[in-house]
Amino acid sequence: MILQDKVAIVTGAGSGIGRASAAIMAREGAVVGVFDRNLEGAKVTEAEITAAGGRALAYGVDVTDDKALEAAILDMHQRFGRIDILHNHAGAQVEGDLEHVSLEGFDRSWDLNVRAHFYAARVVMPLMREAGSGVILNTSSSSGILFDREMIAYTTTKHAVIAMTRQMAGDYARYGIRVNALCPGWVDTPFNEPFIRQVGGREAIEAYVKARVPMGRWASVDEIAEPILFLVSDRSSYVTGQILVCDGGETVA
């Protein structure tokens, strides 16, 4: 197991890609802190991992609450003595173009998609620096390198995640800490509901994906979990400051 006895934290791990990330890390031997605003969802992830023979601990934490997020991270560190991996995944889509996105929605998008990633990394960085090693993976999106129709809040924040990732990587590589970003494309989870509403429903989104993605289909969460495992493990030990796009070819179409 390539993550044997590593200690990992995954935010937004109560469903979707975050759950798949936590599951694959646990499968490979890590003990995983399952962070999610929805404690029940986090507990389901914990239970699935435990049933499969892995180790996990569920936390109900709103990552936009600095004190709560810091307390949960430090509790993991106190329990296990180290934090080897942080996967900042929690995020949200907020629909609307420049004139129609709500200011509240734009601010919420920034707080969740960017600032929470920043703050979690800020908390774990001194712990990793002291240990002389660590991996941070930030979830961006194919929208972080593309135009995304009438989704200005989402695309702005996801572009920012990429810039932040590169900055962190450059600043902390000398301490043995790697920082990379993952850019998933179309993954069929409830996360996409805001965009699905915007394009006109399920039939419209299916046509949209088929037309936009050269592979002609959605990804499964398991197809995204494997690249996550690569980026958080020693399989990518000489990779930092990089952006891995997993989008079925959309960005080259």
C-alpha cells in the first residue's frame, strides 16, 4: 500500500469526488480525516472506509469557519502526530454572469473555493515544514483554465486556485513540501446542479457534455480518484507546482 500509515485530510469528503479521494487514500493505507459541512455525509464516508478495512475519522466542519477548520486540523495532528496529506476539495458552483451573479454568491464562492483552501494550507504548512515533508493537493477545475458559460464566480475562483497552487509550490518546495492542483472536467455528481439549472436541465446538460467533451461522456468519481492518488503519493515525488487536467479532452477540443 503506497500510503501506508500516512495521515491525510480531505475536505468536502462527504460525497462525490471528495468521498472517492478519501476512500482511495484509505485503501492505500492512510488514516483519513473526512471533513465535510454535512456530518452525516462524512459519517457515511467514514463507515464505508471502515467497512472496507480502512481507517477514517469523520468531522462535521464548515471550512469557511476559520476557527472550526483549524481546530479540526489540529485535532487530527494531536491524535496521530502528523499530517502528511491535505486535499483541499470542498467547493461550490455559483451560477450567473457578471450582471446576474449575486454578490453574496460571488463572495461565498471565493470564501469556499479559494480562501478555505488557503487557510487549511496555512494551518498545515508549519506542521509539514517541521516534519520536512508533506503534500497539498488543491482541487481547481477545467473551468480554471477555460471559459465556462455564465459562471464568472466559479471560473474566477478556480483560476485563482491554480495561481495560489503555483505560488505555494514555489515558496515551499525547499522544505520538502509539494503542492499541486487537480482540474477535473465533467464528473457526474450533484455538485453540477447549478450549471445544469443554468443550461436548462438534464437533457440539455447531456447534450452539452457530449458536444464539448471529445470522449463524449462524463467521468466517474473513480476515474478522478486515481489521478488524486498519483498526486498525493510518492509516485509523483518530483512533481510540484503542476496542474493535472482530467477532462476527457475538453481543453484540447
